[in-house]
Amino acid sequence: MPFYHKLGKIPPKRHTTFEKPEGGLYQEELFGTLGFSGMSSLIYHINPPTIVTQPIKSYDVSPKIAIEKNMKALSLKGFSLPQSEEFIAGRKTLFVNSALQIGLAAPKTFNQDWFYKNGDADEMLFVHKGEGVLKTMYGNIPFGYADYLIIPRGTVYQIEFKTTDNRLLFIESASPIYTPKRYRNEWGQLLESSPYCERDFRRPQDLQTHDEKGEFLVKVKKQGMMWEYVYGRHPFDAVGWDGYNYPYAFNMFDFEPITGRIHMPPPIHQQWESAGFVVCSFMPRMYDYHPKAIPAPYHHSNVDSEEILYYVDGDFMSRNNIEQGQFTLHPGGIPHGPHPGAIERSVGKTHTEEVAVMIDPFAPMMITEDAMKLQVDDYYKSWMIE
């Protein structure tokens, strides 16, 4: 859950006149969620944020579904996704339901001649490889390996990649992405028992105000379409802002794992939540320390959710033959658990260096045509015992 932040110049009272030094008024914009009852920020622009000179074109970018109903364990080799020249066109959605889309991108760059806005979904970008700067009207956020970037819907942004070998996992969420409620007290402060605290969040800094007139292309994703608009003023013309609704970063390695004497259930790894899914961070940690503990997870049935794991680094102890960038999908309705030999291998081990992102959607996922191109053949047979 973001907390109050401000940058630049703002008036002492909201919804009051805020005069420019040369005369005239700065233009106030409420940037909010859930109508007027969710998180919001007040932004003060040099020019009205409504100056559209022309709509250019629109085109369909909705993912093509290959499997609408799935009950088979699947695995995808994400690093087999070819590199793309730029970020937005190169994003490939792999899993889809009404609450979220999950996919990968391997861009060399982000075309700096235009701007992007997702009008449908909050975005979570996980940086597996690469580094750069997320640029918005709120300011800049440098990022690198293992960073989560949370970008509220409607945020106009650019990404300046400082590397050409970039690998990103992305989620597009139909509902806002928050920190779990059980980590916060009734006033919203993160608890002492939370696996992270407010100090771990990196908020926008280095506000850069662009007072520029011209033709600025903004690509807006909405309803499965990409709409191209030309704005008459630079989108990043804010002189100041304050509030709770803004992009921010969190590095995965700032998550402090919760451990116990015997094996703890997956919710201890939870990092984020939304209305239709949760996201967990599996991090290097000490294993369970009961003298007869089995560190490997017990077999469990996915009844209420799917389980999607994205493997980042290290040796994931419950799986055999897993590579960096690989996905596994274990659908709801059938049990799953450690691969053959994993339980026995784990006994007596004291720690793990595994790093992974787990996404648990509460409704079944559809599988896209792009996902099928990355599929590991017969993964569902990998639990067979000779």
C-alpha cells in the first residue's frame, strides 16, 4: 500500500488557485481510483492535461487464446522468447483471465519518440535482467535486477533502458495492486511482523518538468485495443503533486523471509495482493529447523486457485531440471507437489538460495498462442516414477 508522498510545488490548500509566476493558473488534476473513494493524487500541470490535437488510429492487441479451458500442468521456457526491438510491441501475454494477464518481454529498448499508458490495468513489472529508469510525470525511478515496478493504471510513462539485454515479467491487473492487509495495522502502517517496511519502497524522485509545445504521441491500451493520440503538450509538465496514487519500486531482496521449525505454507511468502490474485516472493532463506523437518513442500491440492511459478535464480529445491526464466502452471482442481526425489534431497539441508515469483490467480487461466510457442513438451509427466 503506498503512503503519502509529494514532490515539487503544490499550493497549501487543495482545489484553490495556484498562480504561475508569469501569471495565470496551474491546472489541477485529480488522479484517482475507485471513483472518488480510492487512492488518489493531485497533480499540478503547466497546461491542461486534456489537450489532444488528433486521434490517429487504433488496432487490436488482445492476446490470441489457444486453450480456453486447461487442466494440464504446463511449463514454458521464458528465456526462449526472442528479443524484440522495443518494449510495448514486444510484450507477449501468456496467461489470461478476467482479473489479470501475465506475460514476458525481452526488449532492447523503449522507443523514446512516444509515451505509453495502460487505461485498463495496473501494471507490475518484474525486472529479471537489465536496468534503466522509469519516467513519469511523478518523477523518475531507477531500477535494476529483481525490482518490482508498480505502475497505477492511467499513468503515462516511458522507460529508458540502460542495457540492451532486458528480460521482464509483467502482470496487468484489472484491480489495484496492494500490500496484504494482514501486514498493516488499522492506520495503514506496516506491522513489525511484516516481511518488509516503508523504508523498502522507492518512490519517484527527480521531478523533471517539461513545458513543451508540439506533437507528442501517446499510445493508450484500452479494451484490448491500442489507441494512438497526439497531445499538444508534453505529458510530463507537472510542477508538483501529492497523494497516495503513484508508481513505486520494491527490490525483491528487501523481502525478509519468514521461517519456522516445520514447513510453512506459501502465504508466508506473499508480497502483493489484488482482487483476483496474490503474488509471492520466494527468497534465499534458512530452512525449517525441527530436527525431523522436511524442507520440501508437502503435496497439496490446488482447489481454489491456479499456481504459476516464475523461476528467477538459484536451484528451486522442489523441482527437477528448472532453468532461469522458466514458468510452471499447476491448474486448480488437481494436486501437485515436489518432483520425484525432491523430498528426500531436502532432508537435512539448512538453507536455500532459490529466487522465484509465484502468482496465484483465483480463477482458471486461459493459455495463449504465444505461450504454446514456449511450451516444454510433456511437463505433466514429470512426476512419473520409474
